[in-house]
Amino acid sequence: MRMMMLWFTLVLVGCSNSPTVNVNNTGGAAMKEKDTANGVKSYATKTMPPGAKSVGMMTSPRAGNTTIPIVNVEVYTFTANVDDDATGEVLYWALTPDAVYVWGQIDLACIDDDGFETGETGVADFIYEADEFGYGWMVATDSCGYSTFFGCSADAGGPETCGGCDFDSDYIVCAAASE
């Protein structure tokens, strides 16, 4: 059983076993994060993505400011379009005995609180982790005039929790932010 941790300044986590990724906030940036998680989850399997190439063994790679808890694991890179723009993103994939990780960076069209594009652009870092017990995804950005982290996680068969997220050893866990 995963220990739930509460962080108020984190964003994004998703799962390959879940048919959809639900985000409590249906407007603004949360929809972009949900779309990214849904785009990435198909790659979070124990089978290496098609066309992936090894970049060698890695320990503690990073997605933005977040360290991915892998130690001496072969990492692969591949290109996939997960944010519905005209170009594909460079993604990374790694399989450990306990989990599979997919991470990378996407381009953002900045949006306001009502979900309308502002004309500005930015980037967001994301990590997706799936394991036999559930999943988690988190996204972080310092673009678009704000700094935010958000994600969702769930234990197998349990309810999805969205809010602040971080790693609890090898797994992404999220806790709903209290107001």
C-alpha cells in the first residue's frame, strides 16, 4: 500500500491500466495535463515503444526539477506526438523490476483560467509511472506566468486522487489539495 503524501505545489501523474485519466478541474491547464497523460499512458507498458533506441544506463534521471527514482537502468528514447501539435516530442522510457516510467517535455499554448489561449507559449515537464498496483502521473511548468505541479494517482481498483504529487520510493502518489 502506498503512503499518501501531500504537496501543494506539484502537478501531474497518469496510468496505463486506466481507460481514462480523470482530473477534478475540468478547465484551464488541468485539461492539457489530462490530455498529455492520456497520450503518454499507451507507452507506459512493459514492452519498449516501437522505434525506441537505447541511450544507455542511467541513475536518477530528471524531468525538469523532479528526479526519477531509477538506479542503473537502461533508458530508451523515442519520438511520439502526445500533445496534439504538428511535431513529435522526444520521450524517455525505462523499465525497472517494480515499474515502468515514461517522461519528457511538451510544448504548451498558455491558457487563462477559463481555458482560452493567451497567445503565449511555454513548456511543461511530465512523468508517468505505472506498476502492478496502480499508476501516477505528474506535470510541472514554470511557463505561462505561473509555476505549478499537478497530477493524479490510483492504487489498483481504488479511486483516483488528483492534486499535489511526489514519489513515495518508486511510485508517484498524489493527495487532494485542501483549501
